[in-house]
Amino acid sequence: MAESAQEFYGRWARLYDLIARETPGIARLRRRAAAACRLEPGDTVVEMGCGTGANLPYLREQVGPAGTVIGIDFTRPVLERARAATAADDNVHVLQGDATRPPVGEPVSTATDGAIDAVLATFVVGMLADPAGAVDDWCDLVGPDGTVVLANAARSEAWYAPPVNAVFRAIVVLSTPPTAKLRYTDAPHVRLDEKIDAAHARLRERAVAVADETHVLGVVRLTGGRLE
């Protein structure tokens, strides 16, 4: 992503942290996403685009003190909040990097021996230029019988969708830099839907066992896939 996007998300890090942790129902969703990773005590899990670290405590619950949790994000102010929130956990590591070129996969002395059991990405693929390609890379990263889990917000397909989607479109525009832009050649919420559809479809293609769920009035889609 462009430097302007890093500046945008860095500037609003405190607000995003508040939303990520305090939105009604969000803790239940994050706990469900962590559970969908099918982790066991001692496992290693990587979260792509960990943001301010809201998911990291739930992942640590799954792997226990003998496991390893790695959070990756590209925005420094966001990572600083994630590091502060997990400072007491010596098996949680927060790294600066690009989710499409994650600094994992080879032995990392302070984080992992190279074996990755699961990858989690929440509200990330919509920011990527090639979300399906990123999912391919994440699937290749996990070991045999590993799991990739995606959770993303897109327009609801429920019967009550119109008013929900109207609010969702406004949120997408306000959270897409530059927010002052009034007209788009293609609407941000349409682009977002296309990217999310592509990412979740690719995970279904790559996985041998898939679980699909919807949450938050049908806006959040959760897909977990077990790899061969």
C-alpha cells in the first residue's frame, strides 16, 4: 500500500484500537475467529495485518504459554499499540512487515522455528492489490493440516440488507483514504466486495475442509479452511 495509506491508518490508530476492542459483539467475533484456526497448545499462529493487536490475546489463549503468536502489520503507530498491549506475553511477537511478503516462513530465532500451523487475517484482504494471490501465499505458508482463516466485512445479503448496507457503504468511504474524495470511478464498497469475494473463493478452492459463517447482520464473513 502507498505511504499515504500508512499515514492515514497511523493517524487514526487510537480510534481504530477503540473500535477494534469496544464495538458491541466484536469480542465474540474475534474469539470465534481464533477458535476457527483449530489451534492446539504449543502451536504457532501468524496474524496478517494484526493492527492494534485486538486478536492476539484470543490467539494466545488457543496456543497457551508453550505456543507462539506472531502479529504482522505495516503501520508503525498501530504496531506500537499492539506491542504495548502484549508486552507481558513473552510468546507474542509483533513484527513490522507486509502481509503479502510476511517476514516469516524461515526460522526466526525470537519467534518461530519455521513451522506455522495457522494464518489468520481479519479485515485485511480488502486492502490488498491481489487478495487471491495473498491467500495462495498464506496457504503455502502453513504446514500440513494447517488452517487459514479469513474474516472480512462486505455488503450483507440478508433480507434486511438495504439499510445495513447503506451504513456499511458510508463506513467504507470514510475509512478509505483519501476520505475527502466525493466521487469515485468505481465505488470503494464495490471494489471491497470484489476483493473479499476473490479471497474467500480462493481459500475455498485451496482447502480440503471449509467452514463458512456470517456475523454482525450478515456484514462479516468468516471462512476457515484446512489445508492438506
